[in-house]
Amino acid sequence: MFCNLKLASLLFIGFFSFSFIQVDEVSELRASFQKALTSSKSATDLNTLTSKQETAIKKAYHGVSYTLLGKHATNPFKKLEYLKKGLPILNQAVQEKPMDVEIRFLRFTVEENVPSFVQIERHISGDKYFLINNLKPSHTYYEYIKNYLKQSKTLTIAEKAKL
């Protein structure tokens, strides 16, 4: 009996330790992502940080890191190369976790900012609909996502009012 209680305690502690590590890791990814929006070095750091893609969220940020490297590149061919490298990784993350608001948000932000003349498969309308209907105040990244969507050129005034 004591042995079973000890084992249950260890499993309980291990589960919560893993959960906290995962939350801290996602917080670090978010902070790195926000820095990478304006810094080429930070985009490189995010790419390195996410190189081991053990989870769908890490995979999504890894895909985004490539697109951000492309954003900071000066050569148009390099920009396209990074985009074509990052989008499949990001799409794979969405396939793994299609109901994850943050992953869908990341794909939406990338696709929304790709110039219309660039030939890529776009999921903007589906991701937009998903985000409007599934973003909840309980999501830890709620304010950031909501603020981004409120300034998005893709959402209508009525859709922004729903947020």
C-alpha cells in the first residue's frame, strides 16, 4: 500500500513538473517570437531554440522562425526560400493539433503577411473563422492574439467586434 502511494505521489509530482516546464517553455517561445518580429538575430535564436520539434507548438514556432528569417532577409529569393521551408512545418503542426488556437494563429499571421503575388496554399479564411469562434479569454495568449486580430487587415469590422 505504501509503495503504491509513493508511486502515485511520484507520478503526480512528475506530471505537474512536466506541465510547468511545458508552460515555461511556451512562454519562452512566445517571448522569442515577439523579439524575432523585429530582429534578425532573434529570428535565428528562435530557429535554434525550436530546432528539436518534440511538440506541435514547438514545430509551429520552428516553422514561423523560418518565415521570420525570410522577413529579415534582403534577397527576394532567400525570402521565398525561407517561406517555402517554414510553411510546411507550420502546416504540419496544424495537422497535428488542428484545434490549437495558438498554432492556427501563427499560421494566420504568416499567411496574412505574405504578399498576394506569392503562390502558396492559403488557409486565411478558415484560420480566421476558427480564431474568431475559438479564442477564449482563458487562453494564456488571449490578449496578444486579440490585439493582433483587432488590427488585422483581413478581419471585417463585424468580425473584430466579435472579439
